Amino acid sequence: MEFCGTHILSVKQFERSDVDRVFEVADNMAPYARRERITKVLEGAILGNMFFEPSTRTRVSFGCAFNLLGGQVRETSDVKTSSISKGESLYDTARVISGYSDIIVMRHPQMGSVSEFAKASRVPVINGGDGPNEHPSQALLDLYTIKKELLSNDRQIDGMNIAMIGDLKHGRTVHSLSQLLLLYDNITFTLISPIELRMPAGIVSELTAGGHKVIETEDMEAGLNDNDTVYLTRIQEERFTTKLEADIYRGRFRLNQSIYTRYCQPNTIIMHPLPRDSREEANELDNDLNQHPSLAIFRQTDNGVVVRMALFALVLNVADKIDDSATDVGWYTQGRF
Amino acid sequence: MEFCGTHILSVKQFERSDVDRVFEVADNMAPYARRERITKVLEGAILGNMFFEPSTRTRVSFGCAFNLLGGQVRETSDVKTSSISKGESLYDTARVISGYSDIIVMRHPQMGSVSEFAKASRVPVINGGDGPNEHPSQALLDLYTIKKELLSNDRQIDGMNIAMIGDLKHGRTVHSLSQLLLLYDNITFTLISPIELRMPAGIVSELTAGGHKVIETEDMEAGLNDNDTVYLTRIQEERFTTKLEADIYRGRFRLNQSIYTRYCQPNTIIMHPLPRDSREEANELDNDLNQHPSLAIFRQTDNGVVVRMALFALVLNVADKIDDSATDVGWYTQGRF
Amino acid sequence: MEFCGTHILSVKQFERSDVDRVFEVADNMAPYARRERITKVLEGAILGNMFFEPSTRTRVSFGCAFNLLGGQVRETSDVKTSSISKGESLYDTARVISGYSDIIVMRHPQMGSVSEFAKASRVPVINGGDGPNEHPSQALLDLYTIKKELLSNDRQIDGMNIAMIGDLKHGRTVHSLSQLLLLYDNITFTLISPIELRMPAGIVSELTAGGHKVIETEDMEAGLNDNDTVYLTRIQEERFTTKLEADIYRGRFRLNQSIYTRYCQPNTIIMHPLPRDSREEANELDNDLNQHPSLAIFRQTDNGVVVRMALFALVLNVADKIDDSATDVGWYTQGRF
């Protein structure tokens, strides 16, 4: 696709070559994200970082990515303080806010809201999550992480085995990641979840129609066997009608050191979209794995920065100019990675 | 007036020549707001963007305007997280915050609060709205819009006809705009509102004393006839005692495509301070006019950016240096306007 | 201590020579804080300004200090919008957020939370207040203020007399300031408080063991006599079980013009960590002293900016490079100090 000026709303926009392009640019961003160099390629540009649903992590990650390219960030983090609470339409919000910024990241609790917003926007919009629907930059950073982690073991995405574990019904991240993996060949998906929280049938059909193998199971121990990657998810409490309903499932599938050692192949990459729920009753991914070299969860969030930098750079058409204004960093940056 | 170092608290500070000066500087800001060029004239300066009452739009507009001049923005968007909730006086808040920034924009729900704050501030303060009282940058952007829209039809403010419609009692924007229009000659004001929500008598008197013609009516259809500009407003629910009381008036005066076509002169400019209430029960300005070339509401908010840039530049005395540090923009900026 | 790359978590980290170094760097920051010059020494650097407890003043002060060094600020001001509310551990929050920024300031309501966070962080962390426990930059700015105020009267910290007044039990600032004063010699502390809100016995023991003289009293008028500095504090309502309990003590010890004149030595420095509670029922430091030349409370908050600039510069190892990129300021900056 032509990235320049395009809205990034859904993983379904991406061809495999598009993903390759994003990852190539993301690779180039690494020295900037690691504070080895600084660039001012977007000096003077403004990101409208519009979060109409709370999300410190994603909001700060996008904002940081834009700052690292030299740009400024104006933002909101709360729907209650916005005109939307006075009956303003998404159309109006988009017309107005797009007059203030060069590019907009928008998160909103309603499915489809970001696409509707983008239609009225006069500048490119990146979907930062529209409720249970899409969160394309998360899917891209997940896939980028898988690719890099596999590469460091001389493996690749084509032909890999991946287990997805937990609330596969509501887990937006596993839906979007599955969509992206459709672009690759011959993957084995082991989908481990309570039967009530299974991966939506539509996605399973797409995967099998795409030539991939899908195993659905409630037996975690059997399912963990023979994977390159295990991708755990949190019970998405906010998508359930009541907290009580969510509590039924919380803590049913847990990965910890002893389970990993017993059931997983060595070097199986451990992923999680974060936040993980570390309360005792949940604890889907135990802290006793925190020092494990295959735990990739914080490399995932680090990769989020470079992937978001890449999206900004591609959409604003500066991907090939990053290095032009680059200079060295003069402050303390040790111990970061 | 001497802009340099002055607080901008009220439209009453402005002579006609002052308005002309703001608009002249605002005109110069257009290439920067349109991202044709960038300037660093305020590089190193800090705006304290203090919103002690929610307003995403106005907050982001001011912040963006300051960024476009090269400055940084520190801000707050919530009174609950502030020391004011621990019993701090406005005097103290002002003494402290003015030590952190080069200029302050302040919004606060209480009438007179921003003036009180400004008295204690050690840096210039711009009133971003003090409850039902003043919001001078809004009045200036409204007037700037009227001027530009009329100009593009070879008309001018002197001698024009304007209809103001809706909650004229609580509508701060129509009060302030009326004050500014006092600086011009021979205007006909048609004030269309429920009788209980009429324009305050004091303002009507000032207008007539200033040689303007004022017609007050509840008959929207008659009132719409023969205007250069119609200015619609939202029922200011937050200024009523109860939501129920506001509901009585909501939706009483509505402008849509068919009413516009039937009752307005061709090319009548349609304005609204935004947010407009697009819920079915209100809908004072219908979406079926969204594509109408005379709908100026989003040009209004765009104009807000250049007018605010002009105020910052004048108060901080850099209006004549904007172009000195200007450079071209290197990223994608198509399709914005 | 070696400042470069160090977490600043507690005043207990500081030797007297460290304090001297911070103050020396803070002195160098004055021209930048006064907007006589600007520096870009941290251009490209990002501060993660993480406030998981409301504090407009401290948050803006840190953010402003970082901007004044040329850096960018990403921030959060609300724990409710954070992953911590979804059960995320401080370990995870720290691993993630430290991938986004070059240095982090963190405030959190729980004692010990910032140290725990710092252990997992990959970048230096400055404690912006961990509940009733520590707030080292406040203690440093208080001490810096005392030093500068005394100096302007040819006095010094060694051998001075200081009265601390109010809620000495919960007042984090007086605890931390006392800790820092332990580094000096021969100070007389007069601790004036309700008997139930006395300075913790452990701190009093440390002071006397350190060779200082401590007088504890409920008699404010006697206690005010013969001090170089009086340091007033607010009743820390948020640390009491109920507001009612706090109300018992509110307003018991008040300083105003007439009490100052009657009981204090001339030139006694008046300090307060702010916010002061100016509601009639509290009013621990009366507004009738606002114009008094010995009232140092706003010089305190101004000093907060340079002290925080100094901490950033030392931890990020740029203290000696500040002037390299310095340029003059081109906008209106009169009347600030």
C-alpha cells in the first residue's frame, strides 16, 4: 500500500510487503529508540494523541515515539473532559481536532469509532484501539517481536507453531495478530482457552482457509508442547458484563517457571500484550519467569516504540529522511537495554 | 493598547486598532498553521496551559498554537488533581505557577477568577474562559472568521446584518462577540431566542447606544431573513440549575438545509462556537449542512489557532520575528485545507 | 555520591558534599530558569513524568525543569487511567515505562513504591513523593532556600535556629528537611505542634544524637522567639482517617502579621512547603504577610525549578555542558522576579 497520508485503521489493510516495509523502517529506528542518536525529522510537527479511553501505556508509547522523531505532542486522556460528553459527534470532533495536528492517534471505547472519525479527519489517523475491535500497532509490534525473537534463533514466521492462551474471545490482540499471521504460510495455531472464551469461529475459519493448522483445546499442558511462541492474554474484565463473570475464568490458565520447564520446548518465546494481571487470583504469567531469557514481554513494549515510530515516519513520508538530521546523544544512557 | 506583557482578560480591553493588529498578525500565522513553514521563534519558552475546568478543544487549540511557534507546553486539565482542592487561594496558585512558565492560559469555572489570578501572576495571563463571563480568544476568532468570510464575498463588518440564535442568556460567546462588534458601525443584530433566554438587557442597551439596530424575536423564520451571518449556540446545560430545565429549551431553534434554503439569503455565513449538540433532542445545527460552502464552523476552529498564535506572539513581543527562524516543512501535509 | 545514572529516592543518600554539588549546579541554572538564556543540552531526551497521585504543582515543576534543559515530557497524572488499576505490578510498570524515557519522576501514594519501581527501572528514577515517606527534591529545595535566604543576611545553616510548626507527625517535608539538616552542625530545632501531631520520636532522637538541640512545645508564641527560620506546615488531611479528625487540629497554629511582629525576630525567614490552606478554618499562614520581604514561600517554589534542573543535569551527566548550547532569549520576560 501507499503509506504516505494513509489512515492506519486495521491490520486488514496490510499486505505482507507492507508489513515488511514497516519492519524495515522499524529496524532503522532502533538507534534512536535506544538513545544512541537523535533525529529532528519531525521538528515542528504535532501529534494529536487523543485517548478517549484510559491507557497510560499506549498513550505514552505513541507520544514517546513521536517525540523521538523530533515532534511535539498535544493530548487528551479522558473522555469526560471532552466535548463528546456534551453531545458532539465524532464527525465534528474529527473536523476540529484535525485542524490542530499533523497526525492523530485515537483510542475510543466504541467499535468502529476510529474509522468513523478518520473519515472526517483532514489529517492521517492511526487507530490506537477502538474497543474490542482493532489495535493495529499492537498487532504489528507483536509480529515484529515474534520475527525478531525467532530470527535470533535462526527461525522464521513461516512454518512456526504458536500457542495463544486465555481469553481468546475478547482478546483484541490475538484477533489482530491472527489476522496478520494470515499473511504468512503454514503456521500451527494452538488455541488454549475456556470453551466459553474460544477464539471467534470466523477467525478460526479464516486461519484454516488460509492453509494453517488450528488446534483448539482446554488442555493447557498438552497445548504448550512443541511451540516456538506462547502468547498469553489477560481476562478482559472490562469486556464482561460483571466482574463476577470475569472472575470465573481468571487464573484458569497460568504459565510459570515449573510449567514452562515441564511442558514447553526450550527457547519457546513467552509473549503477553500487557498489562498482565499480577494479582494472586489472576497471575496468568508468573513473576518467577521475570529473569527468563525467553520472556519477551518487555522487548515487546520496547518494540512498540520503534514500530510506532515507523508508522509515523511512513504515513508522514519521512522514513527516508530520518538520518539526515541525526546527531549523537550527549547525556547518560547506560543500562537501558 | 500595548500588547507586550499584557494580560488578555476581556474583550473590553480591545480598541478597534487592537483588533486590527491581532488580525494582521493572525494573517501572518497562516503559513505556519497550514504547515507550509515552521518557526522556532518561541523555542525554549513554556506555556502554562492551566485548565481548571474541562475543555479538550480549547486546551488543545492553545497548546497547538504555542507549539506552532516553537514553544513547549506544560498543562493541567483537571481541578480535582490540583492544590485548589486543598484550599489553596488563587493568589498562591498564581504566584507559584507563574514561576514555572513564560505565559499562562487559564480556564476556571468561576467568574472573575482569571482576573484575580492574573493580578498575582508574574507572567502574562490569557483568559481561556472564566465560567459564564469572558473568553476573549473565542470572541476574536469569531470576529476574525466573520471578517474573512465577508471579505471573500466582498463585504465587510461595518453595516452587516447578523442573527444570533439560541441560548443568548448564558452564551458567553455571543456576549463577547457583541462587545467586540461595538467597535464597528451600523450593524443590525437579530437576536432569536426563547424569551427566558434573551440576551442580557445590559448588552442590548450597549448595542443600541452604540448606534446599532437590535431586533429581539422568538420567530426564527422571520429573524433568519436578510442576514450576512447567522450565529447559532448550544443550550448551555452546565449553566442551568438542572438538566430538566435545560431540556425545555433544547431543540427549539434549529437550522438545517431546508430551513436555510427557505429563509436565509444565499451565502449567509453559518457559525457556531462549537461543540454543537448533535444528539437528536438538540441538534441546533443539522449535519445535513455539513457540506454547505457557507458552513464556517470548522474554519472558525482553524482560525482559533492563528488568532491564539497572534495573541501569544503579541504578548510575548515576537510578532515581528516569526519569519526570522522559519524553515520549510518536510513531511506530508496534503489535504488539510 | 556518583550522581550519574543514580536513582534519587531519599534524602538519606546525600552527604553534605552531595548537597553542596546540587546547590552549585542549581546556582548555575538560575539564568535559564529566569529566562535570560536558553539551553538545549537535553534536546531529544524524554522525561517520563509519572504521577500516580494528583499533584499539579510538583508535576508541572518537574516538567518545566526538564523543558528548560531542552527535553521533552511525557506524563500521566492519574492512577485511575493506568494499568496499575488492572492489576499490573510496579515491576511491570517500571520495565515498560523505562523503555519509553531517559529518566522518570514518579509519585505514588504508597510508601516504598518508588524504590520498588526504581529497582525494576532501566533508567534513573527520581522520587516525586511516595505517600507519607520521602520527597527528596522538596527537602533539597527547602534547604536551598534556607541557605540562600540566610546568605542574603550573612548567616549560614550551621548554628542556625529553626522552628517547625504544625502537623509534624504527617508532614513529610519536615521529616525530610530534618534528615538533611543532620548533615549540618549545631542547629536548634523548635518543634511546635499539637501533642498528638508531634515529630516522630525517631527523628527527634537522630537530631539530638547528631548534636543538635531540640525543643518540643505546644506554646507557639514562646517557640517563635529567636529563630532564623520558621517553617509552617498544613494539616495533612489526606493522611488522617477522617476529615473530622483533621478538623480538630486545623487552625490551631497560625502565623500572621501581628504574631510575626510580636514574637519573631526581625528578618526571620517564613517558609511553607505549599499548598497552604487559605480557607478561614485553617489559614495556617495568613495572607496579610503576602508582601512581607521575609516571606520566602514563592522563592521556595521558584527554587524548586533550579534544584530539579540540577538533579536532572547531574543524574543525566550534563551538568557541565549546560552552557555549551546556550543562547539568548528573544521574547518578553520582564517582571518575572
